[in-house]
Amino acid sequence: MAKKVVVVLPTYNEKNNIEKTVVQVLEQEKNLPGWNVEILIADSSSPDKTGEIAKKLASKNSKVHFITVGKGLGVG
């Protein structure tokens, strides 16, 4: 039985690189024998629509998951 690792990608305004990042992370599974790699994209309501892209990625790939989170500590 394979073990599972979940990589959490916190995002804010990442529309230009979220797809590439997801592909690169999932490609690492080949370097981890006995492990299943999954991704959780945690978007902080990105105004550039990163969340919409992430939702589409999650709907097309069962190894990708998506949640919307509140604004972080740096927001005043």
C-alpha cells in the first residue's frame, strides 16, 4: 500500500504560474517510490482569478484539490 503526501500550495495572485507549479509538483511522484503525491491549493481570494484556474485544475485531476481560505496575517 502506497503512502500519501499532500503538498499544500498557498496562493495569492499566482495565475501566471499555478499550472506549471502543479505539473512540476506532480512530476516528483516518479522520484518517490511507494508514495502518492497530491496537491491542495489554498487560495486567499486572489483578485487575478487564481482560484478559478485552480478549481479547473482540481476538476480535471483527482490528485489536485482546492480550498478558499481567508486573508492572511499580512492583511491589515
